[in-house]
Amino acid sequence: MEGGEGEALPSTLVIGLGNLLRGDDGVGVRVAEALATRDLPDDVEVVDGGTHGLGLVNFMEGRQRVILVDAADVGESPGEFRRFTLDEARLLGDDRHLSVHAAGLRDALLLAQALDVLPDEVVIFGVQPANLEWYSALSPQVKAALPDLITAVMTELNQKLGRREVWPKS
């Protein structure tokens, strides 16, 4: 698949998921916002995936690698996060590790797989939420975890690019 006017899509896509109006559910979007201000390689694109649900398939099509960031029940203390691959998330089994949403990410991944557009590599960063209340900000625990989470995502990008250093924080 190609971008506008014959341009190839960047091979790596980082998607920040969530709803900014539901407390910690907005953590993925906050990470996407922070990464979008960085000087990223040309083959990396960052998008705010919001709550697109099955629409995520359109974002993933034509990519070699997708990194997803979302609030998820990862069985940790609030603010802690885990990195896992699609296989580790048990895509076809218990999907509690994928997202706090009732539907969406798991269904999108299954649809992408069925349509044969699932990227070769899918990595998920799941952040344990403390607060999913409407019209609230990130909890102190999740807000405090943002710098480490952003660094973890950048490190993930660096490893695939063969870079050892972590990109500058600004």
C-alpha cells in the first residue's frame, strides 16, 4: 500500500490508543502526542488511534511493524506497563491484556489477520490504569509512568533500527 501521490508508507507505525476523556484510558494518545514532537526516522509514523476499533485495520495495512500503546489490564500496579508481542497476548484466547475496551483492539487484530494485512510484527505496550472515570485526567501513577513508557517505546524503535542510544528526550 502506498501513501499519497505514490509515496510508500513508513514501515513502522506507532499507534497510541484511548479516550482522553476517560482518565488513564488516554495514556496511549498521550504517548503518541509526545512521540509526534520528536525527530523520528522517515520510516516511522506515529498516529493517535483514539478509539477507532475496527478502523485500526486501515492504519495497519501495508506496514511491516506496528507498536500499539494502550491502557490494559496487565495484572500490575497502576502505572506499571508491560511489553508483549501478539503471541504473548494470546490473541485467540483471553484478551484482557490487549485493552480496557470491551471491543476494538482484539477485534481489529483478528480482522487484520483474517484479511491478511496483519503486519509481520505487532508489539503492544499495555499500561495498568488506576482511573477510567469520565472527564478526568491521567492518574498520578500513570502520569508518573509516561517518561519511562515513552523511553521504552523509543528503545523498541531503536532496537529495530540498530541504534543503541535512546533518542533525546526533547
